[in-house]
Amino acid sequence: MHIWEFISLIAALMAMNAFAIDIMLPAMGVIADHYKVVGNNQQWLIYSYILGFGVPQLFFGPITDKYGRRNLLKLCMVAYVFFAFLCMFTFSFYFLCLARLFQGVFASGIRVIAISIVRDLTVGRAMARIMSLVMTVFMIIPIIAPVIGQGVMIVAGWKWTFGILGIVGILVFIWVHYRLPETLENSTKGSIGFRHSTNVFFKVLQDPVTTGYMISSGFIYAALFAFIASAEQIFNDVFDSGSLFSLWFAIIAGTLALANFINFRIVDKIGMRRISHLALILFVFLSFVNLLICCFIGEQLFIFLPLFALTFGCFGMLGANFSAIAMETQGDKAGTASALYGFFTTAVSSVFGFMVSSNFNGTVIPILIGFIILGISSLIAVIITENGKLFGLGNNY
């Protein structure tokens, strides 16, 4: 497989998760009206999926390390497609969220295995470069998914925003079936006991760098989930965007994609730590500036949007680098390490993200305050992990 096909395939697998969230963002208000859901409760359309996505990664990690990547990946994709179509036929908001939760469970397996495949074949800055390219392609989805969702709603109604997920899942499954080989060379057969799995998890967590960057990522990804869950309310309730919601969301996602591509170009020369540490400080600074402007000048879209987009551009310098640093030393425990990393950046992050987004009160102030708190918490975790020394090169990366 050519490197660009490999990057595109991994990006497609990762994008199945983003697609499942972003395509139905324009439909959240319509779905809430259909099921007579009031207030911030519509955010459970996002958080039910994220909660399903989070914890099961802890199980998929050891399983894929022991039995391999390819067959488990295909099983998860089949289940993902099934629950996508099931979402179309639910008769209550509760059962819709339940179907979303189970779809998230199997999407978590896809995510764990995709990152494990990258770690099977690359390491260090090479992994950071590959993940940056993957994330660049991956971030095309948040740009186009809301537009696709809006178009689907016009043509076929909101239920087909879930049907499209099933169709995309089938297409990617065919690609995997015919083009992706097994990448784990030393998979072993046999039972996976609780004690064995626990021992592997503890071995991963004994690495202070891996654990530190998992915790730091957990805080910073909470800001991402808080925004995604409240994006429709922010742009429609605060800024009265209407049909322009997809455009504003695409601008923010586009900034994030551009930042990922820039990271790909410069990470080999500058290093993962220098880039990500600076980006984290900028994230806090830009959030604070945006908060001051909103408090003292007012909530003006032409000021808020570019500052917010730049803030999210910092994620493009954080995600791939933090992931690569955390996974650097894990080797044959890549699946388990990926599972733990995914757990911190989804299940743990979703709890903090919910605490921020559920405080939405018709203004962006609570969201920005939450961003500042989460950013500072993430920075403190990095400082502790690096023994107070930021912008270093580490041992060999």
C-alpha cells in the first residue's frame, strides 16, 4: 500500500467517529423538537455517543494487542453500520441516545485499532508526522459533514443523517477488506484474563510521560467536546446564524485542519514538545482574550469567530504531538496504550466537557471560562510531567 493510501485509509477510519458526531449537528434542534426535548438536554445526542466511545476502548486495547488488528476492526465496523441504521428507526429520544451509545462503543474499537496500526509501523516524530497528515485529512470531515447533514435534511429528512453513516461505514469496510493487511506481527492466541489485562494497563501507566500526557490530553479534549456539544446553541442562540451555522463551523474546522498540516511540515525540525507546549499556552491566552472582549465589548461574531478559530487551531498542534509522545515508548503494548489514551480523551474528557457545556446560558461566557480552566489544568499536568521544564526535546524526540 502506498503511503498516501495508508494515510487516507487511517484517516477514513478515524473520520468515521467525527462523521458520526458532526453530520447531525445541524439537525440537533430539529431532533429536539421532534422528540419534544427541552433546554440543554439535546446535548445528550453528542454525549451518549461519546460515553459509549470512551470506556470500551479499555477492553479493545488488550484484545487487539493479543489477537491482531484486522479481524477485530472488521467486526467493529459491521456493528457500527448496524447501529447507524438502527438510529433511523428509534421511536423515542431515549432509544435514539441508546443506539448512539452502542454505535460509540464499536466506533471506539475502530479508533483504538487505527492508532495501533500507525504505531505498529511508525514511532516518534515519524508517528507524529503521519498522525498530523491523518488529522489533516480527518479534519476535512468537520468541514463538510455539517453541510452534508444540512443537505440530507433538505432532501430526505433528519433520519437519513444517520443512514449516511451506515453507507459510509459500508464503503470503508470494503476498502479495509481488500486493502489492509494484518500489521501486528507478534499477536498471540489464548485467553485474556482480568489479571493479565490489569497488569498490562499498569505497565502502561507506570510510564510517567505516557500517563502525564494522557491526563493533559484529557483536559484539553474536554474543551473540544464542550464546543461540539454546544456549537449549534452558540451560533444559533447567541449569534442567530441560522443556515450559516455550517459555514462558521467549517471555518473553525478548517483552521484546525490547516494547523495539523503545518504541524506535519515543521514537527521534524522543531520537535513535538516545543510545538505542543507553545500551542497549549496560546490556547489559554486566546481563550482569555476572547473572554475579556466578550465581557467588556460584547459578543460580536466578527470578533469572536476569528479568535475562536485560532484557539481551535491550537488543537492542530496538540492532538498529534501529545498522542505521539504518549505512545512513544509503548511498542508491543500500543493497543493497550491507545485504549488508555482514548479513554482519557473521550470518557474522562466528556465528563469535564459536559460540566462546561451544560452551563451554557445563552452567552459564550461559561464556555470560554471553561476553556481557560481546562487549558490551565492541561498545562499544569504537562509541567508536572516534564519536571517543570517546557519546550524540551525529551530523550530522543
